[in-house]
Amino acid sequence: MDNDAVKEEIRRLVRIEDVVSQHVPLQRAGSRLKACCPFHQEKTPSFYVNPELGLYKCFGCGVGGDVFDFVQRIEHVTFPEAAERLAERVGLEWNARPTDRARTKRRQLGRKANEIAAAYFEELLWSASGKVALDYLHGRGFTDEIIRRFKLGYALDAWDGLLRHLRQQGIDPALATEAGLAKQGSSSSQYDVFRHRVMFPIIDGGKRVIGFGGRALSQDDPAKYLNTPETATFKKGRNVYALNLANTAITQSKQVVVVEGYTDVMALHQAGIENVVACLGTALTQDHLDLLSRHAEEIVLAYDADAAGMSAAARNIPMLEAAASPVYVVRLPEGLDPDECVKAHGAEGFLQVLANRTTPVEYEIDLLFSQHRDRGPDGVSQAAQKVIDVLLRVPDRARQDEFLRRAADLWGEGTPGRTEGMQQALKLELSRRTNKQAAPPKGGPESPRDRRHIAEGVARLAAEIPRWVVTAERDVLRSALAKDVHARVMIEALSPEEFFVPTHKAIAEAIAEKLESGTPYDARDVLDALESDEAAHADAIGLAFEELATLDEEVIRRAAAKLREYRHSGKHRGAYEVPSNQDAKELPPIADFEALRKRVAAKLNSGDVDPEDPDIALFRSYAARAHGGGC
């Protein structure tokens, strides 16, 4: 099959909802599915999937498209790469360009190397060679069931055990090095990255092994934990450990618990608390928060109080405060990590710890209070300064005030006068250290020279199409996209040239061309034809997701007749005309008013509206004169 045929087969065989649900949990919304958008931060779902058409659309950030577009965006890959991955899901082969084919083949072999390595490590763990690793895991309290569930393995205490096995499977050492499984030695030879370690395979949302974590079994090894280095498929800052196993529990509980160690994850899963993941040997990043926010309505950090992760979280309060899902932290019992906590206090004890979660800011304030409460007036003063340091990292003023009251309550210890005094002192210090900025103007623009006033005035003059016309066109097009019989009625009653909105005209032209082709009518083909026109393509996707009003063929004909009547009534101004010389004698001459209007519209769309811009000033003067008044 050629690529066009493969593309159609992929569309037929791959359900877009299956692909999307690997990244965000979908909920039924009538005939469609909805979720919080994976491409921008939001708390109320505005992202929809239309399984019938195989499309997705976010009405918050505006992105939309088919399954190919979704994979491109979510996995940050090119179209050939997305096509290759989707083809692989359904056993097809994507015939890319020679250079792309070579790169794709390399990636496929790299993934194959990881899969072979994972199976090899797991087999070794349950062999006589892996007894030392299995004894270590049993000594940590892990059962065979949980060890098998996490597909743990063992790397031999040898320089090239894995490399020799990969060679036998057709994977050359250079490819193993690219995949992060081997390193280049001082000579021309390579050696295994992981040696004499318990191996933790890291599996992505597509259930593919993308890397490994290894725990040293020798006390002399300086690197207790070792992860796969950054590769084309393994990005520590974008992935988490055990999401493939935790996803169902996260969806059900709407909460994800983040710990630091792989064994912490295993211990909690073994105890029945399965909505738990871990970062991959790195601090929590914005990409981690974006990923986890797509899966959970609440993120809870369960780090050891002395761990580096908690310190890093405290330094990144603005990032945590801005996360799409609220972030909380828990205070574990003194000196215990999650693994030790659940083993000492059981699942109920750990769940109680989770129930007492607090925000990162409150955690920091509580910690400062506990550290300084017994140091007298000097301690209070020092703590107040440090509390202000924390509050200044909170971007929202209302949240600042809320946390300030929390700090004052702690120091007041139930004494109203003391609480009020501390609150006043904190307010004064916060005010002193905050850079005061002029408050943004409230309400509408206050002056004709205000940027928003000019933008609104120009936009109002540029809006030549009545709202009812736009609505009627959208109703007709929406019906035409939904059914071929409606599309034929529309084209018979209203030619594409008779549409007023430019994107509507482009969509109507694509529909007409599809009908003329004689091939079976499919709205997805119309969308494909519009891919080169970004605005029309986005508008067509939006139409496909709008709730369809009940339009029969006669209603479409009447709407079309009304639109034609309006066009030929003379009420539509169409393109602007330059006022006569007599009317425009006070204004500088201009050869092409329509070109001026387009330049102004482009500046409006980009947000580049300067009160002193000569195009803006000239446009307003001419347009006001043409329409009989000022702005």
C-alpha cells in the first residue's frame, strides 16, 4: 500500500479515543468524550474527542485535529514519526522518505533493544545468577507477586553480559550505546552501563520500555542509583516511574501521589495504595506537573522531610502554585520515608498521613514556626523575615493574604492580640518588600488614547458582517459537514463565493470539491483538504464539535436564500471604498484602503496595537469618515 492508503487504514483501525486516553482520562459527554486539555493548563474540561469523526478539539486553547495531529503534539514528533508509531500499533508499515526511514528504523531498533534488555534482566533475576538480587528484594519485604508485576530484573556483575546478549539478538553495540544501555570504553570497545544491579524498567504510557533505573548491590559502588542517560526516547524530566501501573487507580481516586524512590512506589502498591508514581532521579519539573495534571485532579508530594525533593519543591513554589491541578505535600513521621512509613504504620496509617496533606506554602510556614517558636523575640523576627521570603514566591495576592493569616494564627497560638499584632507586622514587612506596581485599569478603557479603546474601536469598524449572518453560515456548514445530503443541498442553494466569512468560504469550497470528486462523502476528507489553510482548518474542526441544531433540508434552503438576499440587498458594505476627494480633503491621500484595512487587522490579531501607529490613526480617520462619524 502507498502512504495515502496506509493513512486511511490507520484512521479506520486506530480509535482516537484509545490514543488520547493513554494521556488523559476521558469522560462521556453525550456522543462525545471530554477531558482537561493535555496541551494547556485548565481545571474545567474544554477538550473534546469526537470518536465518530476521529477528531479532537480544545475550546480553551484552540488546538484540534485528527489522531495524527494529536500524536505529533503530545509526543513532540514529526508527521512521519507519528504515522510510523500509529502504523506500528495496527501492524502496518509506513513508507517514509529514505532519510526518515533510516531514522525510524534506528528508533525501532532502539526500542527493541530496551525490550530485549528488559526481558533479559527479568529472566536473570529468576535464575541462579540473580539470587543475590532476589534475596535483596525479599529482604526489603517485597513479594514475588509485586516483583513480577513491576517486571524487575538483575544486571550481571560483568562488563559485557548485556552486550553479548544483544549481539545474539541482532543489536549492534553502537545501537546499544545510542539506547543508553552501553558506554564507549577508552578503546574502540563498549561496555554495559548497568552491572550488578537490581533493574527497574521504566515504561511509558504506550507500555513501551523507554529506559531503566538500577540499584547497586555492592556497597563499594559509588553510584547507589543509576538511570539510563538522556536519549531520543528517554527524557527524565518528562516521564515518571510506574504511571503505566498507577493510571487506573489515579483515574479512580482523581489523585496522584509522588514519591522519590522506586522502592517507595513498590511498597505502597504492595500495600494496596496504587495511585503512586516517582520521578526519575530528578527534581519535579514543569513537564512532570503538566503530565500528572492531565491524569489527576490533585497532586500530593510524599517526600522524606529531609530529602532533596522537598527542598527543591520549596524553592519552586511559584511553579507548584501555577500547576493545573492543585499540589499538596505531606509531612511523614520523623525519619521515615514512604516505604518505611507504610511498613511501620500500615496502609491505614499512610492514608491518614495523606489525609493531613497541606499546601507547599503552608508546609513551609509550619516548618518555620516549629524551628523558631522557642527562640524568643529574635526567633519570631527571624521567622517573620523567612515567612515573607516564602510569601513573595506566591504569585497570587489573594493567596498571599490567605497564607499570611495562617502564619499570624500560628504565632498567635490562640491569643487574639498576639495574632493581630503578628498579622500587622507581616503585612507591613510584605508591603515594604513588594515592588508596587500600578493596578491595571478596571472595567472598560478610560481614555480614547488607551490601547484597548483603540483596539476595540478599530475592531468594531472592521467587523462588517452581522452576527446573524455568521450564525446562519455556521449552521449551514455544520449540517453540511455532518451529512452528505445536507452538503448537496447547501451547494445547490448557495455557492462558496456567496459566503461572507473567509474561513466559511474556504470550507464551502472544500465541501464542493469533495462532492465533485465523486468519491464517498466523508467530513475528514474535507478537513484534509483544508490542512494548508490553518484558519479554515481550525474553524472546520470547531464546527464539527459544535452541538448540531435540528436542520432539515428545507431549513438549509431557507437559510441559504436569506444569506443570498442579504448579499444582493446592498446592505453588506463589502470591501471599504476610499471616501471621495471632497470628503477626504483633510486627510492624506491613500491608494489602497483595503490593503490598509488588512494591515490593521493583522496588527489587531497579533496584539500589536500602538496608539501612535500611523496605520491605526489613518484607518480610524478614514473609516470613521466613511461610516459617518467617529469611533
